[in-house]
Amino acid sequence: MATNAPKGSGRKGIVKGRIQVFNPHNKRWTKIDTKTHEFMDQYSRRWKAFKGVKKVAKKV
């Protein structure tokens, strides 16, 4: 059975080595690795951004 982690053990601050950009054609945020410049993931819900990942473009 899954349990909650102890309080305070989660991520603190921004995720390093990743950025996210907004794609106005499909209205979704795409996560990019800053070292390899590869697309990593795309958020499935429209207009919602990844948590803790630096945004380099604002939504239109």
C-alpha cells in the first residue's frame, strides 16, 4: 500500500536542467532538457504548466 512521504522531504525550489516552453499551436507546455536540447514531455492538459520547471515563454 502506498503511503505519504514524511513532511518536508519533497522537492524544494526549481527543477534544474529543465525548461518549459509554450506551444501556441496546440496550447500545451513542453518540457525540454537544457543539456541535450531534447523534448522530454508535454503536459496533457491544455494551458496547465509543469510544477517547478522554469518557464521561458508566457502563454498567449
